[in-house]
Amino acid sequence: DWPGNVRELRHVLYCAAVLAMPDIELTEQYFIDALPDVFTVQKTHHSAPATIEDTKLTALQRALEQTKGNVSAAARKLGVARSTIYRMMQRTDNKES
């Protein structure tokens, strides 16, 4: 499961291909390290695997926390439009009601 968008995945794969040397093995850890902290989802041994929606929500919450609630900055951090952030927030509010 890739927690980011397609553009970010393409970028990480491109960087991996550029940096790859015949004597260097790219492991899963390389790709995990290449992810921004905002996309890191903490997993515990007792929790069920995160759904895509859960991962998006976690990324949204972290981005908003890291930007002190600044929607424009959170949108830039996640690489999405502000309208996407507002839509995700509205969907979250509707689920909680």
C-alpha cells in the first residue's frame, strides 16, 4: 500500500532508479526512508491493517498538526489542493455525526 499520491510514488521510483548502482541493493527500507514523515502510519501488533481511508485521515491529521491548522500549508505538504483538504475534513465530520 502506497500512502502517498501517484506523483510521489513516481518520484521515489525515479530517484531509486537514478541512484541505483549495480553493487547497491535497494531494499524496502529505502522506500520507507524516502517517505515524508507526514505519510508514516504507525502500526501496532494489535491493530488491524490500515485502510486507504485511515491512511489518508492520518496523513491529513498529521499535516494539519504540523502546520498548526493551516489548510493551505497542509495542502502543500500533502501535494493536494485546498479543496481536497476541505472535502476530507467535511467527510470526517459527516462520519462522526
